[in-house]
Amino acid sequence: MSLTVDKQVDPADRPQSTGELVRELFRSNIRQYGMLVALGVIVVLFQVLSHGILLKPLNVTNLIQQNSYILILAIGMVIVIINGHIDLSVGSLAGFVGAAGAVLMVDHSVPWPLAVVLSLLIGAAAGAFQGFWIAYIGIPSFIVTLAGMLLFRGGTQILLKSQSKAPFPTGFQKISSGFLPEVGPSTNYHNITLLLGLLAAGSALFFEVRRRRMERRYGFPSLPTAFFAAKCALIVLVTAVFTLLLASYRGAPVVLLILGVLLLVYGFVMRTTVIGRHVYAIGGNKAAAQLSGVKNNRVTFLVFVNMGLLSALAGLVFAARLNAGTPNAGINFELEAIAAAFIGGASASGGVGTVFGAIIGGVVLGVLNNGMSLVGIGTDYQQVIKGLVLLAAVGFDVYNKKKNGA
């Protein structure tokens, strides 16, 4: 006589249906997917309300150039926030560096490439100054960068003597307002922009396929084939539409190429390098990171040096766009950068966020600003709406943490 025992199946080991798998993937990537969906809805809404003006090639180009310096700041700011800190000085530092560049080029006739290098070094030094007090002395970043905001704002007034300095060399102006040159046969589109769009789409597909293979190799959940194919098709479609819009006007702006390089470099650093993982570890649990051998002070110091460098770059881009160094440059830039990082999925408690998410958050703010202006919404109501969007984004993060028991 034999006895049979029914084997109990752990629900976690039960094969997931396609619907369950898709829902699980969406929940685990809700920040990224949710913001992309929100961006798509906002674009469609203002495209309709503006009677098609929002996605006109000229307006798309203006959107890129008008928001480029905020997107640069957002890249640095999200890294600072992931590290568990905040930087209130980035707008004032951007204005200070723009003023320093103006003094070098206008008053002292320094060649603009050298002036750019010197200005970037000034920004890195300012970031190192603040990073020293935060990382090694232990003063909270809120206090140090608040002091820095006042210091750099006053320094800007002193450098410029409360007057604007202009004009800048033509080559420097093209950093913000220039376009990639046209080469090749004459067509109805900008050839280099078409090539860059093709490369961008190909690179995006390559990384998507690579990530999918890695997920399957290590047993992580991945999208079913049909959904993955639809996702890739959507990436190609969006890239193609964006490329054709730019190529039908004057081509890709120079500053878009700068943003693309920054996105690739910082995205790679934060995803795959040791220092990127250390930044996440410190923001997630500082004590545990230190016990694991992470040099907390050194990493935090470098994070603020990097923030100073990107603030300097943003200040130069803004000055090039205005073709002048002005005493009021950079006012409220820090608020826009912080909002972009949080709207893009960064957590107020640190340890969570992506460079790509910060860019998406900045684009959301840029489209909101541009779209509301196109439909005639006043600046007072614009501020109210942006405040509500920021509050909703942070509230959503807090809600998810409570829901998941974090």
C-alpha cells in the first residue's frame, strides 16, 4: 500500500499569466512609465488646445533651447537628491559663472573656448567648497547651499557691478542658439539630424534588447514578446517623429547634442559604475553603505563638485542664449531643477531616481510652461499648476512607499 502526498505549490513559484506579469512590471517601474504616460497626455492636450502650435518644428526647437539649462541642472540635482542631499545654490552659481564668463570675454578679451574652460573650473571649485563643508565638516547641505545661494548671488552683483555685460563672441553664442551644420545632398530635411535620429533609435533598441537578455539570463521578470515588440515600435515612432520635426526646420540645436552626451554619460555612470552604485547606496542607507566600505565623505564631496560643474555649464548656456551676463541670471533655477528631479521620480528620502527620469521631469515642466503660455494662461496660474504637479509627484512617491510598507 502506497501513500501519496499532495505537493503544496508556493504561489510565488506559480507561473504568472501575461496580464499578471505586465501588471507586476508596471508596478515595479511605475515612476518611469507613469511619468512617460503623463508627458504623452500633456503633449496631446496642449497640441489640441493650441491648435497644433505646440508641435510645430519652430516651437519644438524653442522648447529645447529654452529649457536646456534647466535640464542640465536637473541631471546634477537628481544625483544630489539620490545621494540624500539638496542644493539650493545652483541658480545663483549658474548666474555667478555666467557673470564670470562675461567679465573674461567682454572686459578682458579672453578667447571664448578658454573662458569656457576657466568658467567650468570656477563652478567645480565652488562645488568643492560647498562639498567640503557638507561632506567633511558635517554641516547640513540645506544650510551650506542656502549660504552659497546668498554668497554667489552677491558675487554676481559685485562682478557685474549691477550692470549687464555684452555682447559675446559669435562662437560662444552658438553653444545655446546654434544648429548643427548642413552637409550632403540638398533635401527637404537636415541630413545630419536624420542620421543622429537613426543612431538614437538604433542605440535605444540595442539597449532595450540588451536589458531584456540580461533580465532573462538572471531570471528577472521581463515583458512578453508582443509587449516588448510594441514598446520597441513606440520608441522608434517617437524618435522618428521628433527627428523629422527638427530636421524639417534647421536641424538639431547644438545644445541638444550637449544634452544627449550628458544623458548618455551620466546615465552610464549612475547605472553601471562603482561610484554610481555608491551614490545610490549612501542615499538608501548611509550607515549600511559605510559599513560596506563605501567612502561616504569622498562620494558626497564628488557629488557636489559635479553639481558645481553642471551649474557652471548651465550658467554658460543661459548666458549664451541671452548674449549677455546679467545680474538677475539664474533666479529660481534651483526650484525648477529640484521640481524636475522630483517629478521625474526621485525620492525625497534619497536612494531613488534616474538621470533619464530627471530629464523627463524637466521636459514635463517645459511643456507645461510652453503649452500654458500658448493657450493664454497667465504666469500666476502657471505657478499654481506647477506647484500642484510637484506636490502630486512627491505625494505619489510617499503613497507608494506606505503602500509597499517601506
